[in-house]
Amino acid sequence: MSLTLYFHPLSSFCHKALIALYELEIEFEKRVIDLGSEADRTELQALWPIGKFPVLHDHARQKDVPESSVIIEYLDRLHPCQAPLIPDDWESALEVRLWDRFFDLHVQVPMQKIVSDRLNAAHGDLARERAALMTAYGMLERQLTARTWVASPAFSMADCAAAPALFYASTLVPFPADHQHLSAYFDRLTQRPSVKRVIDEARPYFSLYPFVDAIPERFR
């Protein structure tokens, strides 16, 4: 197998890379990394000393590619298909990259702080993080007016980022009832075959998620 993805099935950033791999129909081998295992951590750090997943190893090129957005850019360039995840047009590509960063920085970051607080039983003041998610939801509600996908007419890297970010964030701060465009977008995302596959593969691990009871029954 030419490609190996070092990942964990519960990780939102790994979900993002997996969705891209499934969208592009690229064959690859999976290597699940347990960060609680010293041997697994050492193996991951040999590829990317930061010690975070996902990391893609390209055996043919002998190249290690870390970071979910960079992995998707790498795959999109080296495995072109009829429906690229990053448009060829520069302005369209810039819009996709903008919303990709939006989900990683302004949805994933506050979401992960809330989850980390629960895991560490820190009982911190998370009002700022919850407010940040509400602000992000409002921006998305406006962005998704009359749009099927968040950044371009076709499903893109930004949607790969959106699916796991919104999946977990919505278990912490539900979408407001009047955010109908956002709710409809989330439904489209979770009905996408690549996203459904990732959720199916993560399901056996949901019990490890500290807010598992907030995951909608339809996904469990």
C-alpha cells in the first residue's frame, strides 16, 4: 500500500482527513495510534515530533505529511479527480481555504477546550468558548443562506473540515432553533457517504467521548 494514515477513529482532525480520502476514493492503509501507549507515541513522533495526528506517510515518495489541511492539499494535487476538493480557480480556492481555517480555528479550538476541561475535571469557566461557538454558528447561518456547501458550489476541503467540527461542537452547544440553514447543512453533511462512513467507523469509540450522552441517537 502506497499510503498509510496514522490516526485515531475518534479524533475530529483525523475525521477531516478520512473524509477527504474517501471523497477522492484513494486506497490507503490505516494505522491507529493510541496516545496512551508509549510505543505508539514513539512511532508517531518518529514521523512528526510534535506527536499529533493525523500524519500521512507516502511510501512511494518517502514523505511524511502532517496536519489535516496539508494532507488534503497533498492528496488533491497528487491524486487529481473530476471533483477536486480545492478548486483550480484562485479566488474560489482562497474561499475554501478561508472556511477550512474557520472550522479548525473557530469551531474546533473552543470545542476542544470544552472537551479537555471535562476530561481533566478542571471545572473551568467556559463561557468564552461557548460564546465563541455561538458566534461561529451565527456566521455560518449567514454564509449558508442559499448555499448547498459552505465555500463553493461543490463539496470541498472546507466541508471536510466542517463535518467533524460541527458534529462534536453541536454536542456541546446545540444549534439555535432559528439557525435553519446551519441545521440543514449539517444534515446534508452527515448524509454524505464519506461522512457517514467516518461516523460509522468512529461509533465503537464513542464511549470514550466525555459527552457521549449528547450525541444524537441517530448516530449511536
